[in-house]
Amino acid sequence: MSSLKARKKITHKEIKQDKLVTKYFEARNWFENDENKKKVYIAAGVLVVLVVVGFLYFSNKKAKNEEAETKLSAVIILYEQGKYPESINGDPAANITGLSQIVNEYGSTESGETAKLYLANCYFNIKDYDNALKQFEDYGGDNDIIKASCLSGIAAVHEAKGDLKKAGEYYEKAANVNKDVVINQENLFYAIRVYTTAGDKENAKRVFDKFKELYPKSKYLNEAKRFEAEFKN
């Protein structure tokens, strides 16, 4: 009578291999189902479409930004000459696209966002404060200097309209966008000026003290000291 053989011990490695083989056959059987095949092909097709659409979107956005940058460079010549209506509307004879059209057509690009600042400044300089405010507020780019400039522009509009308290608040916001923005000192000075003019001694003194602490050697500090007597006591 033959003796019973001892049971073979199965190693951990063999168990893992066995599970892997099982999973492989399960997956193959699942895929051989026509409905499941259809799902896989649809998912793969959707993925390919998304990749292609994403590539085309970013390629198109880059091309649009370059177009906007070229047109913006041309119209800035008029802007720097102080020709604000022409800068807004363009000069067809010189083949220069106006800032208004650049913003409308390329506003979602970085150069189109920059054009909003120039367009707002044009409106401000011809005293069209409502349109200036709209463009200043509409800026949505990532450039901190332009962001601060637009907030300062909003402040200037409120100052021009006589709302000095709100103007002071926006000059402060402009100075707080980024500590390294070069116009921070100027905006703090403007905040001190409008708060003082509004008779808001508390805020004028608060901003003045902050100014002294942050920029003790600023040229604007000496100018700000002209208002000190009005809010010191």
C-alpha cells in the first residue's frame, strides 16, 4: 500500500503568481464581452479626443496671445503720444487695431488682459470714468504690477468721483498686492493724501505710520509729511 504524500507547501511568490494569472484570465474574459469591449474603445476614444482638444486649445491660445501682443505693441505708440481716442478706436489708415477691439477679441489672453489696463487709462484720461472703472475691474491676469496698477486705477476713479474713503481703501489694496511691486510707495502716499483730504485722521495716521516703517527712505515719505500736521493730533 502506497504511503500518502505530504502536501506541498505553496510559497508566497506562487500565491502571488497564481493571483496574477487568475486576474489576467478574469480581465481577458471581461474584455472578450462585446459590451465591455465597446466601453473600452469608447473610453480610449474619449481620451484621445481630450488630448487632441487640449493640444489644439493651448496651441490656439498661444497663437492668439502672440497676435494680441503684436497689435498691442502697435497701438501703444498712439497711447504714448497721448492720442487716447485713437488708441481706443484704432487707426485703420495706419493698420493699427484699437485697444477696445484688442480687449474684445483677445481679452482672455495675457496680452489681452494687459490691453485692459491701457484701455482703462485711456478712458480715465478722457474722463470717461465709468468705462475706465469697468476695464480696471475686469483685469484677470497674473501680473502683480498690472494688478496693482488696476487697483490703483479703481482708486483714482473713486477719487475723481469724490468718494475719497473708497479711494483710500483701493490705494491700500494696490499697495498690498505684492511687497515687491515698485508702485507700492506711491500708492501708500496716495492713500494718506485722500484719507487726509477726507478728514479721516485715523486711517491717514495708520497708513502714514505703516509707510514710515516699511519705506523709511522713500522720496514719497517727505511728501507725505506735508499732511502730518493735519492728522497728528
